[in-house]
Amino acid sequence: MTRELKLNLPPVDDLFSTQEERDDAKLERVIELSLSEISDFPNHPFKVRLDDEMEQMTESVKKHGVLVPALIRPKGNGHEMIAGHRRKKASEFAGLGKMPCIVRNLTDDEATIIMVDSNLQREKILPSEKAFAYKMKLDAIKRQAGRPNKNNLRPLDTDLIGTRSDERLAESTNDSARQIQRYIRLTELIPSILQMVDDGKIAFRPAVELSYLSAEHQESLFETMECEDCTPSLAQSIKMKQFSQDGRLNEDVIFSILSEEKPNQKESFKIPQERISKYFSPGTPAQKIEDTIIKALELYRKRERAAER
């Protein structure tokens, strides 16, 4: 009877190379790569803006070249950009055909985490950029963590020695786990409303509340904002969210809520304290002072009307 002999033989390349050569092959090197060989990271959340900073970077690249190599990874027949999208764009504007790169073998999740971390160091980051970046990194962390173990009673996004994924993400940012979750809520906004958040037309907290509306209701809200040239306050956004959760939100309700007068739209009249302080004892509550003045004005008006008769 013939027995099959199984041998664990090393790769052919290893048979004809020294250990030193094999170790040297694993070291990362800076190489020059053609820009056409480097594809952008899929669904890259950070926008490459053609602003003053890009102009300055382009001028620097023209004079000195790309000083900090980009980080890329092998992908298909070419390479995929991990960190260095702006440097690549500046190189294109500068008329360069190549740029220095570090090639590193990375999994999809490893590449996502590095991509997000390298871009979160920017001084100017739009709310939408943070929102999608946090979501991408949090999803990658969850996949790396895998399923929670039997002893972990926290939610499904939890493991890593009992640490929630969003808490782990917060450790590497200036935002709390709760704030990170608020940013991720922005990814539920329709593009037109999210753009208004980036443009500063809608504040962050109202935008978070609006993210709970359905896409259909958000479309109605956007059309109403465009027609009426207005945006919702935090209180109005919370009210719309509540109506939506109760199944009572529609175009008419949205219009009615947006038509409500906001506190900062109400006209106010202030009297310098020094002009009225002599009429009240020290420590008199502001509300009592206001009530007294109103009563005095009502009495004055009655006397004026009586004098006119």
C-alpha cells in the first residue's frame, strides 16, 4: 500500500535566497510611482478642496517636490491611496507625473483606520467629513473586534476588553463617544440638507435632530426652507422629530413649525439698570421688576385715557 508523503517545503524563492535578503525584502521603502497608477480610496470622506491652502501646497510642490511620501497599498494591478490625496492633487496641478510613496500591505479595515486618523489631524474639517469618517472608522473597529464574547453584556458594538467601540474611537479624538454618535447621525441627512450644515446655514444640534426624519420629510423640509428662506431652530427641529415619531409630520406641519416665531426673532426693549434701580430695593428679582413696570404702565395708560375723555 502506497502512503502519500506530505512535506511542508518553503517557497521556491526562499530556497535560493538568504535570510538577510528575505528580511530586507520585507522592509518598507520610499519609491517613485506614477500618479496614474494610484487610485483614490473608495468613498473617501474628506474633500480635496481647491482653496488657498491647495494653491500654497501646489507652489511648494513645484519648488521642492513632495517632501512627505504618500502611504499607499497594493490594489489589483495598481495601488490605492491611503494617506496623501491632497499631495497627489497638488502634484497633478504642479505638472508632476510621479510622487514618492510608501507601499504597505494593509487589510481593508487597517487601511480605513489609518486613512481616517491621518485626515482628522487637519485644522479645517467639515461636519460631513467628520460624520462619514467617524462612521467608516467605527465600522472598521467593530469588524476588527468581531462578535462580543459570552461574558460581555454590553451592546453588540462592544468587545475589546469591555470597551465600547465608540469609546475606543473617542480615545483617539477630541470628541466624546456621545459627540461621535451625534456626528454619525449626520450621515442620515439628505445631501442638500447636509450641505447646508457644511455651509453653516443649519447649526449642528438642530441638524442631529433633523437626521431622525425620513428622507421624504427631509425633502419637504428642504423645499420649505428654500421657499420661505428660513432654517429651523433646535426647538423647532426637536418638535419636528417628535411629530415624525408620532406619525403626524407632513408638509403642512413642517410649514407651521417653521412659521413659528423664534425667541431670537422677538423684539426686545432694554432699560439700563441704573435708571430704575432707585425705584426698587437691592436684590429684587428681575421678574418682579418687570411685573411692576408693566403694572405701572397699565395704570399710566388708564389715566391717559381718562384724561382724554
